[in-house]
Amino acid sequence: MITRMRTIKLLGDRMGLFSIFKRKKQKPDLEFENCAKEVMDDFQRNDFLGKAAEAGHKAKAAVKNKEYDKAWGHYQEQKSFYMQHANRSGFTANQALALDASVHEDMANILRLEDKHEDAFVSIVYWILAGADRPIKRHQQKLKSYFNRCKLKNTELSEAERIIASNTKLPEFTLARSIVSEWVSRG
């Protein structure tokens, strides 16, 4: 019996009694780690949607604090990050414009709060023009509200809706501005 115990002890010392259950610690794959680090660094540099969201949150906080100039700057940053994302992702012109125009609903709100109703209306028209291929109920609601704030006497809402609907091929901010300028000049 002593011999048997001695044999087990000797085997246990050499192999470890339960060495068959132990996993060998794998050596790190340096090539993989370097590649993963490179991918993460690239993502952090080029995460334009994340940066745009952050700028949008800062803008909303600034609006809440009535710091409209600061909010405007953050919305401009958000638009810039959106355009960088669109460029990197190969968006079409209409897709890029729709992404750019999505910020204009919030920008129109700042202009409204500053009593710049005609400028706010331009932003809303641009937002609607660029989103015409996927209309939402809010488009019509905001169009009516901002149209009424401008107190246009010689332009009817139905005419504005018709003109906007007929100019959706390549919606640009300058187009929205010229449309609204024409309505304002009529009185």
C-alpha cells in the first residue's frame, strides 16, 4: 500500500493530480490585439453618428437653458457630423440632404423662440422638402403652425402645400429660402 501511495504522489508531483482538467493558458494573439485596437481607434475617430448625437444633446440642453446662440452652434456641428457620415457611407444626394434637413426642425424651433418666424418657416419648408419621400404627420402640423405665424396675406396654406409638393426633386435650403421669400414679398 505504501508503494501505491508513493506512486500516486510521484505522479501527482510530476503531472499534478488533476492536470488533465486544467486548461493551458493561451498566449495572447498580438496580431489580433493590434488589429482590434486599430479598429477601435478608427471607430472612435470616425464615429460621426455618435458625435452628431452628442452635439444634438448639447444643443437641446442649451435651448432648455435659453442659450440659443450656443445651441445653434451645436446644431451646426451636428449637421457637419451628419455630412461626414453621409460622405463616408456613400449616401446619395437626396439621402444626404434628408439627413442634413432633419436638424432644421430643431433649428426652426430656436428661430421661433427668437420671434424670427419667416426664417423659422424657411427651415420648416426645407425639412419638409427633404423628407417628402417619407412624409410624416408632423410635417403637415408644423407647416400649418409656422405658416400661420408668418401671417402671409396673399398666400394660402393649400397653395404653399402644392408648391412644396411640386419641388421635391432635389430639395436644397436655397430652394426653400427662395420659395418663402416669394411668399413674403407678396405680403
